[in-house]
Amino acid sequence: MNVLFIMYPWEAITPASDSTLRMIHECAIRGHRLALTTAPNLTIRDSTTMAFCRMFDPAVKPSKTIETFYKQAKFKEQMLPLAGFDVIFMRANPPLDATVLNFLDSVKDDVLVVNNVLGLREANNKLYTAAMNGPGAEITPRTWVSKNKEYLQRVIRENTSQKMIMKPLNGFGGSGVIVIEKTATQNINSLLDFYISGKGNESNYVIIQDYVEGADQGDVRVLMLHGEPIGAMRRVPAEGEARSNVHAGGKAVKHVLTAEEKRVCKLLGPKLVKDGLFFVGIDLIGEKLIEVNVLSPGGIVNINRLNKVKLQKRIIDWAEDMVRQQSWSRERRVALRKTVDEA
Ligand SMILES: Nc1ncnc2c1ncn2[C@@H]1O[C@H](COP(=O)(O)OP(=O)(O)O)[C@@H](O)[C@H]1O
Ligand SMILES: [Mg+2]
């Protein structure tokens, strides 16, 4: 198949820890036609969505060793139409660029985009999980979202627990996530001012959330492929740190999903598939869902190492199956149309 990765520059890859590189390598080993591009290289030429791509030279046999493969990679620079690919993996780093989604909108009916443009748009910030609870399915901590300071102060004051979490709606990588103690009223006022007030006349939404006990033991990252868990790990936060993000110094250790964690995956899985969120990383603390990471989730390298697996194989197997099914249904339709046309 023809595969395009929209990502960060090749030179920015750290070969030892990069999840996307594992997926690229797997495609190369299988002999798929493979191209890379970055967001600023998307373009429209003569009314067709294209990208300035780096195409892997099909004549060069890829090394089985990932680091050697990375070093030896040779590219041909070419402008190629997006709709000429079977799969586009959207692997750019957060924050999500709205214009990139608009480029992808123009080919979303022709190409399998992972993750789906509509799903990326819908689940890109923390509102996706903030409004998820319902009777019988309390899978996320109770959550409040607002930019009204007095209201949020009241929420904190009236909450029975001593500790809550405050975070910006559009944050990522653990930035701006803090634990607030109800007794520290002055701090809370000042923090709310700081979080809500933006540049100029802008203001920001703030999330207030029940603090989930056990967060100091770390969180669990589960990679979900087509609604099913394919691997997990526990991330233990650094000493004196409330956030488990690897960017905030967290360390990865082996984890086997508990029955309750599997239940959360089972409840969430069908929704993810329906929303076109085929490959995501979910974060669980104490069996509560904290976050769904839909844009370029990581963790493949750590889970591979801890569980002695190669998750990239399962991901590319899945993509091949999806593409096979799509092309079969296209061919079938063409053949059946012909029967009717000629009747
Ligand atoms: N409700 C919560 N209770 C306890 N810890 C939390 C809670 N929400 C976030 N955290 C901690 O902060 C980290 C980052 O929060 P998260 O909501 O995942 O934001 P980000 O998008 O920045 O990763 C989590 O991995 C967890 O360690
Ligand atoms: Mg997170």
C-alpha cells in the first residue's frame, strides 16, 4: 500500500524512543510505498491537495535494525497528491493545527486517515472526556469546565473533598496540571485569575476535577487499536511530582490490566471506533479515565520493551486489513454497477 506520515521533521526523531519511527520502519520492512511530510509542506496545486514529500527510495533495502534504518534512510523529494495514498498517519505533535485538518478534510473520503479528521476535531481537547459520564458509567472523575471565576470558586468551596485538580482545557504534556488544596483559598483565587485570563481580551477555559486517589503511584497508559487494548504500561511520577507524564520525569514500568481497567476499555472502545479514533492512548488513574490522547499517541517503545512485543506490527496489520477491505468494497461496487449499467 501507499502510506504517508504527516509528522515532525525526520531530523527531530530520537531513534531510541520514537513511536512513529517504529511504524515507519514496519511499513518499510513490508515493502510499502512510503512518504513523509510535515504540516507546513501541505499545499494545494491546481486544485488538488498535495504535499512536498520525502519518498523513501524503494531501491534501498531497509535495515532490520531501527537505528541503522534511521541513519541510512535516503529520500527522493517529490510533490505528491494526498489522495494517492491508501493510509495517512497523522503523527504531528500537539497542539493540533486546524489548517492541517482542513487539508485532510479535502481527502477524507478517499484515504484512510488515522485518526479520522472528525474524530481528531472532536476529541482534540479535554472536553471529550469531561462530558463523558452518565448514570451507570462513571468512568471519568467528576469534572467542571468554565471560565467563570466565581462559579469555579463555588465549585471548589462546596466540594466535600480537600483536594482537587486544576488544569487548562487545552493543555498537554502535563503542563499546567496542579493539585489544589481547598484550604489555600488565596492561592486558588490567584491561580484561577492566572488560568482564566489570556492574552488581550481572550480568556481560557479551566477544568476543575475530583482528585483521583492513587495518582501519586502513577497512571496507566493503554494503547487502544480499533477499540481494543493492545498494550499498557504504568508511568510512575518523579519524586515530589503529581504528574506522571514522561515529559514531567515519569518512568515506565510493566503493567497488566486489571478487570476494572478492562471494563473501562470495553465501555470506551466502541465509542472510539464510532468516532474514527482508531489508534489512541488512554490514561487511567485508579481505574478512572483521565485522558484520551488522539493526536500521535506515544508509548510503543516502552510497551514493546516491557512486554517483549512489537506493537507496530499489529498497527500496520490493522491498516493493511482496513485498506484491503476498502479496496475490496470499491472493486465490488464497480463490478456490480457494471451489471446494472449493462442491463
Ligand atoms: N483528576 C486527577 N486526579 C489525579 N491526578 C491527575 C488528575 N488529572 C490529571 N492528573 C495527573 O496529571 C497528569 C496530566 O494530566 P492530563 O489530564 O493527562 O493532562 P495532559 O494532557 O497535560 O497530559 C496525569 O497523567 C496525572 O498524573
Ligand atoms: Mg495526559
